[in-house]
Amino acid sequence: MSLSGNLKTMDLAELLQWVALGRKTGSLTFIRNKSKNYIYFKSGQIISSKSNEPTKQLGHFLLFQGQITEVQLKRALEIQQQTRKTLGNVLAQERMISPETVQAAIQERTREVIYDLFLWDDGYFHFTANSYDLQELIVVNLDVNSVIFEGVRRKDEWGRIRKVFPSSDIILRLCAGSDLKSLNLSPLQRKLLYHVTQGRSISEIILELHGSEFAVTFELFQLHENGVVEVAERPAVSVETTPVSAFNQGVALMQTGNHHEAIEKFQEALRLDPHNTEADEQIELAERAICHELYTQSLPRHKVPYFAVPVTSLTSYNLTHQEGFIASRINGACDVRTIVMLAPLREIEVLQTLDRLIKLNVIALR
């Protein structure tokens, strides 16, 4: 049995209860713009989850928690590529973290993938019965009711947060007279405040910390509630256009090889109609085509980026935060493949950023 719909008409709590009460075995797929998330069930119980979002991967999740360093993640990913073992097994076998820490992180990461789905206002979902290979999953065991309880709580909390922080593009600042020395701050809050003092937006802080939108924004909201930070700058509100022929325009652009413009049109089509799985498939095809072009024409996987200008001159190039983040990972030793693996960004975003830095003559390859 299958079931499809939109979270606008059937919310996630109802959907999970439908699976649990029916003691169903199968998978739920959720699609919104570039995000794809999966929840797997056996006899109505949640046994696993997956996501294509980099910050939901185990390595980046452990980075955000402070359990491993970026150097350790790089080493673990290299070993994983050679051995084909799971990242968790590699981390434990290399004694970077204990097996117990790995298992706890897998449990928590599985929950976080699902909790974040409660924050989606809309999105396409599809349930397929008996649709997975158990050998390909990292199996956990989660109680559906406890997941629903926490997910609904976070959704309510998110509503409060969004009234104060309407988007992740806002910039915060320390409140006048804040005495940080007298505050009992957690290590994460100290990291957040450092980035606040650097004038970074919430989305930029999320990128820097390899974190999830909810986890970072929630902590910043707590600091706001306690009078430590305040909103310094809000982004301008833009008027969104929604052309009816977006999908057909995207197809025409694909046929002429204009993949970047085609993606914009397909994304517009998805915003208009989240059920349009063809648009989602076309986005994947276009992104794969762009990645292939970049790998073959300008960014071979084995090539090593290095700075073509003095590092001290980077500020004069007015790099975006994403460009600056990728630039900070260039050390003359990591190749393109490694930088793609380590960045908490999608493959296409990393490659396009590297390509822009090359065109700016900031970096070169050897």
C-alpha cells in the first residue's frame, strides 16, 4: 500500500500515527526543494532515517556536537573511502570516539532528521510499503509517540522563534552592557557569541558550526530571551514571482544546456506544486550535469587547490561567507574530492564555489 500527499493537508504527526497504528513496514519519503529525507519503519516502529542534507550526515553531526575535529573527520573519510566501512565503524576502530558515542550519535541523528521535518510548512510525502533493504540501513529503535511529542514541541517552539527571527538571514549583535563573564554559558553558546561578534548572519553561523538550523537558532533565541543578543539587521523582503509555465521553461533551458537557469525554473515549479516529482527529478539531472561539467572541465577530483594570491589579500576580494568558508579549507594538501567531502554543503555548492574562486584568480590547481 502507498500513500502520497502534502504536509499542508496532512501533518507529520498524523502521518506517523497512521504508520504506527497500522503497524506498517516501509519507508516515508519527504521532498522539499533540494531536500530529501527518509524515515524507515518496521511493524509501525521507526528503525532508521536518512537525509541528503550534509549537516544531517553523521560526520558533520559529530563535528557540531564537538565530539570530533575536522582533521579527524578528514582522516576518517579517507579511511572510509579505502575500506568501504561505515563512518561510525571507522571512527570507533581508529579510536577517535568510543563505539558507545557512535551509537548514541546515530540514535540522536536519526531523531534530528525526523524532528526537523516537523518544522516544514509544506512538502511532498510518499509512503511505500516494504521498500527497503535492511542491510543498507543503520538500524535503531525509536518510539513513535515520543518522537511525535518532541516534534510537536519543537514546532511550537519554532513558531515563537520565527516571530523574533523571521529568517536565518538576520544579523545579531551583543546587547549594550552585556557582561559575558558573569553568564553561565555553554561551550556552544560561547561559540555562537564569537560568531555574533564577527557580524555573521544566522545562516552563516550555521555553516561555520556544521549545525542544524533549529539547534543553532534555538540557542541564539535563548540568548536573545536572556537579553544577551538583539537583532541588528533584517534582510529586505522580496516579492516572489510564480510563473505558471516554470516547468516548461525549465525543460526548454535543459535542452539548450542552460542547466543553472533550468534549476531555478524547476525549483519555482516545485514551490507552486510540491507534488511535481518530475521537477524534482529534473533538478537532480541538471545538478549532476553541472557537477560533471565542473569535474571534467575545471575541477578534476585529484587536483589540489592552492592560493594564487597572498592569504592576507583575501579581504580585498569581498568574498561571500560561503566562498570564505571554502577558502579557509584550502591548505595546499587537500584535493578537490576531500574538500567536497568535508564541507557541510552540497557537492554542487562546493564545486561552484571553488570554480568562482578560480575565476577570481584567488586559487589555482596543481
